[in-house]
Amino acid sequence: MRSTHYHAVGRDHRPWYDRQRPDPFAAALRAVKSTLDPGAVLNPGVLIDPS
């Protein structure tokens, strides 16, 4: 079962999401997050660890 099946990924599903997410996608997500939300205000720690 994929952690992103039909619903958004939340804190409860984070461990499985981390195992299923490709590393290049994680790097892209971190880059976008740091650009658009440099203060880590929006959903801190849900999809990526706060910087």
C-alpha cells in the first residue's frame, strides 16, 4: 500500500512516505520548501524535516 493512496500525507504516515519517496523528489521538495517557505511556517515537519 502506498502512503499517498487517496489522501494527503500527514504526520502519522510520514515513516512510510519517507521510505517510498524517491531521493531526487525529496531533494526537489526541500529546495522548493526552502525557497517558498524559508521560515518553515507551513506544515513544519510533515513532508520534510525542518531545516
